[in-house]
Amino acid sequence: MNDFDYRAIGLRIRKRREFLGIRRQSFAKMLGITPTFLADIELGNKGFSLKRLNQICQLLRMSSEALLYGDSHPGKAYASIWEMLEQCPEDKRRYAVEMLAMFLMSHDEA
């Protein structure tokens, strides 16, 4: 089993946090940690628990797979679609899935 690239994970956390317009101090407060500890996580100097991973993923609205493995992970091709569907309320998710199915059927080359 390969070790995680904590520096790359931290960079993905920082980039997503900044993309969402969340300041480090605010994000640290949401997580219940100090801004210094968050900086250490973002620099790859410190790790974090599964509980913290879940918290980070929920707050940043991203999957743990995307956070841990980034763009190069094999499942990444569909991760953005999956994440959007997960964020939809149940009633809207059904329509989104139906629209995607219709789109795929209309572009079927068979």
C-alpha cells in the first residue's frame, strides 16, 4: 500500500478552500482547529483523522477520493458529475439523472 502524498492533499485543501472564498482562519474555526494546525495540514506537515477528513470533505463539498488522490486517480473522470449529483436535493437528483440518461441516449451512435 502506498503512503499518501500529504503535501499534495494539503495543496488540494488549500486550493479548494480558496476557490470557495473561505479564509484560513474561518475554515479552521469551522473545523474546530487552530489556523496554525490548518496551515500545517495545507503544507503537508501534519496529517488528520478520518473524522477530520469527513469534516473537510463536507465543508469543501468534495469527495474523499478527490481530496486524497486528486485528478490523476482513475475514478476522477466521473467524480465531478458524482459530486454534483450528491449535492442535489433528492427530488432534483432524479431529474438530473433522467436528463443525463436522455443526453446519453440522444448521442448514442448505435
